[in-house]
Amino acid sequence: MKVKPLGNRVLVKKIEQEERRTPGGIVLPESVKDEKAIRGQVVALGTADKFDVKEGDKVLISAYAGTEIRMGEEKYLLVKSNDILAVIEE
């Protein structure tokens, strides 16, 4: 399956965070983590004329933004471009 975003939407592949553990060694589930933003990598851009990101950029996305899509084992988010908070420069 191939997804082409429309308008000002961006398809982002979620980057899974490392699992967090308590000092006692208990693994915390994803729902308990205190992440305020989601990390991802831009896979495709919509049909709008101008975007602040390009394909391949690593970005931070607002925690409750977009629609989650599963393609095979991978998780993607389809978000509006204004839900992208920042580009991660490494």
C-alpha cells in the first residue's frame, strides 16, 4: 500500500522510543510515558506549494496530532504541517 498525502498534510514514520524502566527494573508501557511530543521521520509531503520540512527530516510532532496508520509492521502518522513542532538536527 502506498499513501500520498493531500493538501498541507505530511506522512511521518513514527520512531519508536527506547523502553523506559523504573529504578526497580519494571518496563513502563507506552501509555504511561510522559512524552509530550512524538518523534518521526518525514516520508511524504502533500500537494501544497510550500512546506517547512522535506522528505527524510526527523521531526517532533504534537502528541495528540494526526491519524495513525499501520502499513505492515510500521506505524505512520498523517498530520497537518502545522502540527510539526520542530525539525531535529543531529
